[in-house]
Amino acid sequence: MKKLLPWLLIGLAIRLGLMMYTVHPDIRGHNLAAYLIAQKGQILSLYDYLRLQPRTDPWVVLYRDDIFAYPPLAYLTHAIFNFFLYPVYPQQLFHTLILDIGQTAGHPQLSWLLFLLKFPYLVADFVGLLVIYRLLEPKHRFLGSILWIFNPLTLYSAYMLAQFDIFIALFILLALLRPQLAPVFIGIAAGFKPFPIFFLPFIPGSKLKNITTGLLTYGLLILPYLPSIGFRQYALLASQTDKISYAKIAVSGSQYLPLFFVGLVLLFWLNYFRPKLLPDWAWPMSVLLLFYSLTHFHPQWFTWITPFLILTFIHVRKSPPLLVTLLLCHLLIIFSFDSSLNFGLFGLNLSLRGWLTDANVSLVRAALAGTSLGLMMLLSHERS
């Protein structure tokens, strides 16, 4: 661990710079929820809070009733940090950020506030490093740790976008470290965003037991919120879930084949009859690659695959060209979005959307899908 120290310090310096000097508007929603839970006691009534306020309330006008669209852990985790750190927040600036982010530009305390708001991700990041260090064999620990420290996916999503997807990556790592508790950890990961539920059929062991345990864990996390109208309407089945079935083939005027579920069922039967076709950790990775190939995914969602990409790089010696291609495709997709997701994070008024037209980005997505398939073929060939 000693020889990692210089790299840790460099990685920390990069993180501090990104934490304190980049800002994206999405940082407001998670932290508004954290404030309402930790400082206003809206633990179980969070999802209904804005719905019950006067229509002229500034928060209602700005965010609308459906701003809290994620499962409870997404907000409870932030609330824990808010509870302890709020006394050292520049509180007036915090409320200005929530209500009018444009008014915070140039404020002398903005960097300190951004550091505090992104601090939860730094904690999750460090815990993830410890987990991956223990997960890998001694001969691979240094390389795996370096890959985690300088992982561009986490640097981008956690420290630039201030998105909490690093917590999902952390619980995926914990599931890999403790296979006997994997369904529980996957259920907890789903408490941030539901997609990890699709991993449950691909965990080694009894499929029925794993699915039941994972769903029960997730169910217990959301159970206290089921009476909430707001939770059922805005978060239980968030609007983003329809992206999964968007890619489809029509089979009649009103019926279609959702390609993601076609692929998911195919992967299930391959896993059922030939579980050794892929390494255990590669099965959930195949679900993610299928998802990225067939959906218009949000850039931060690519963080979920981080643990699997590191394992692939370490254990499959022919994989680097494929992994680099996946990362390049992801980078181009990021540049195809609104500038607030790329150059705008640094206050630059630049955009590549003139070059990255829908037609060109479609080709990039085709390259990502083809490379994902090629990576799965490589992994299966390595096992044969």
C-alpha cells in the first residue's frame, strides 16, 4: 500500500480540483432532498413535500413536484452527510445555489460549498478503493488500485456532474467481494437506482434464492415510502425506465419486441445452461453492455460498469483495445450532449454538437454496441 501513496495524493489533488471548480445544475436536486430530510425532518414525507406546497412556492415553480425521482437511498445517503456537515456550510450560499445557481458564480465560498456537497462521493470512492484492493489477488492490487484512482468514469460522474452513481459501483464491488451477500448488496444498490435488480438472475448460486433475497432487500428499503403518493407516482417507476424498451421491433400494429428484454432473456438461458461460458463477474457486465448498446443512456450511468472494466483489463490480456474503444465511444457520446455536461462544467462556451450530429452519434452508438458484443465474444473465447 505504501507505493500507492504518491498516486493517491495525485488522485486526491485531481479530485479536489474537480470537486471545487466544476458545477452542474443537477447538484441541486439531491441536496435539496438532503436538506429537507436532515434539516426539516421530511424523512418519510419527502416525495410529497413539494406536491403539498402552494403553487407559488419558489421551489415548486423551479423544480415541479416530480424532482425527487429516485429511490430513497439516493436521498437518505446525502441527508446523512447534510446532517453532520450543514453547520459548516455557507448556508446562505447553499440556499442561493438551490434557488438560483447563476447567482453563485464567482462567490468566494462557492468552492468550499461544492467540496462539502461532493464530499459523500469522495468517501464512497475511498471505500471503493479499499474494496477493490481486497478483492484482487496481491499481484494485481497495485494495477487495480491505479485503475480505480484514475478511472475517468468516476472522475467525471462524481466530481464533475455530482451524481451519486459511484454508490452503485461501490455496492457492486461489495457484491463481488462477498458473493454470499451479493443479493443483499445488489438490493441495496437498487435502493439508489433500480437497474441493478437485473443482475440478480446472474449471481452464482440458487437463482430463486438470489432473486428473492435481492428483491426482498430492495422491497424493505422502499416499503416505508409505498404509502406516499409522490413516491408511487414519481419514483417507484421513474420516467427513465421507459428507455429500456425504446429499442424495439414491431410485430403488429400495437405489439413489439423490446430488444433489451430479448437480449436479457437470451443471456438468462445462456447463463442457465452454460454458466461457465463467462467468468462469474462477466455475466452482470454483459447485462450492462446490453443496456448501453440499446438505450440512450445518461452519461453517469456508465459509472456502474467501472468494477467490471477493471476486472476485464486485469484478467483478459487482449481486452485493452476493446475497452479503450468503449471509453472513446462514451466520451464522444458525452460531447454530443448539451454543453452543461462537458465544456460548460468548466465555464467554457464550446460545443461539438455541430460535428456530432444525430447521424454521427448513431454510428458511435453502433461502434459501442459492436464492441460490446466483441468483448463478450472475447470473454467467452478466453473461457473455452
